[in-house]
Amino acid sequence: MAFVTTPDGTEIFYKDWGPKDAQPIMFHHGWPLSADDWDAQMLFFLAHGYRVIAHDRRGHGRSSQTDIGHDIDHYAADASAVVEHLDLRGTVHIGHSTGGGEVARYVARFGQPQGRVAKTILVAAIPPLMLRTDANPGGTPIEVFDGFREALAANRAAFFLDVAAGPFYGFNRPDAVVSDAVIRNWWRQGMMGSALAHYEGIKAFSETDQTEDLKAITVPTLAVQGDDDQVVPYTDAALLQVKLLQNGTLKIYPGFPHGMLTTHADVINPDLLAFITQ
């Protein structure tokens, strides 16, 4: 198992597959998951000749269950530590949900001046801001996130099961084809991580304003999302992202859920490849 140690002593687990001289693609997972959530994408792009890298965010998966640094700044710095350790250049960074926020902060603060980033892809990503405020009236009320914290603290195992079996994959829709295996795998990944990291991560993904991060990204960026995303409303996410990005492209998938990378990998993966190769 491969780890990189950050300046504050946190060990970040990462996977690094494929030819080391091939173009790298680095994947950034969502809350409260791990690098394993990218299995379908990593195998797909590996088969197409790319070098694929994914890491477990601090407090998630196999990384250290530290009690500090559960915020977007540290998430981005940890991603940068992996990039620096592997000396990745010309990399495509793909982030899902909270991972999209991590990508936006990383690229804006670390990646572009060094020429390490070729393109970025934001998938159902949290920027610019999830929380409803006077300046962001289309956001989600704070009471929703307070409910997440309450449910997590009361019974994390039950809460995670409800999320996976319900809105994350759209399995609560009347016509949904429910996969028990997908639900179990989401729950497995979540329960590998730290309850504290997950609890404090709710504030990180909901209250961090990343408007300036999006404005600072100059590399070609694809913003993709399903219009039936029940976790991150697309009207307050992808539609706003493309307006703030300097070189953004938007793609909305009718009827696709938040977890579309898993439920619709057969559609999403070729579209990501097309953007990367164009």
C-alpha cells in the first residue's frame, strides 16, 4: 500500500496504476467515500493507455483518521502532496461532488503555476457554494446540513445506508433499478472512514464558497451533472460553474442522479474520454 505523508503528519493513501510515462488522470472522490468509488473509471482509462491515480482524502478510506484539517484547504494541499510526490505533469484532474471542490481549490492554488494541470472535469461538483445565503438564494438551507450532522452523530451506519439506498443513486425514484451491491459498496467505503472526518466534512462541502476558485481556473474544464441530482442541485452547481469558469464546457444528463459515475458509467466514461482527447 502506498502513502504520502503531509507536513502535519497525515498519511494519505493513493493508488497509481499504468505506464508511468503515460498522461496521468487523477481522480478525487466524494464524501464520505474513498478512491474505490472510481473503480469503473480507473479501469476504463487504464485500458485506454492512461496512468490513473486516486487517493483517499484525509480521514477517509485508508488514510489517517486525523482529528485536524477537515476542510477544503487541507483537502487541496493533500492532493498537491500526492501530485508532488509522484511528480505528475500534464494531468487531467477529475473530481466528483466534494472531490470537485477539492479539484477547484487545488487547481486554483497549486496546479496551474507549475504547469501540472492539462484539463479539469467537475462531476456533480459542490462549487461554487452549496449553502443558501443572501448572495446564493438557490442554495440548500442550513437545516438540511444540520440534519445530516444529527443523523450521522446518532447512527452513522444507518444514515449511510439510507443515503446510498435513497437519493445518492436515485434509488428512491419509482422507476429505479436498485442495486444492492452498489448500496453495500457505498456503505463499505463510508464506514471505512472516520466519523469525525465525515461530520466535519459536512461543513467543508456545504459552507465553502469557491466562487473565486472557479474564476481562477484557466485550463479547459468540463462541468457535467445529471438534472435529477438530489444531493447537489444542478441549477446551483454545474449551471453556475460554467458561468464562472474562463474556459468551461457544460453537459447536463437528463434524469441522471448524483452517483451517475457508477449507475451510468457506460455513458459517462466515453464522454469524459472525448473531452480529454479533444
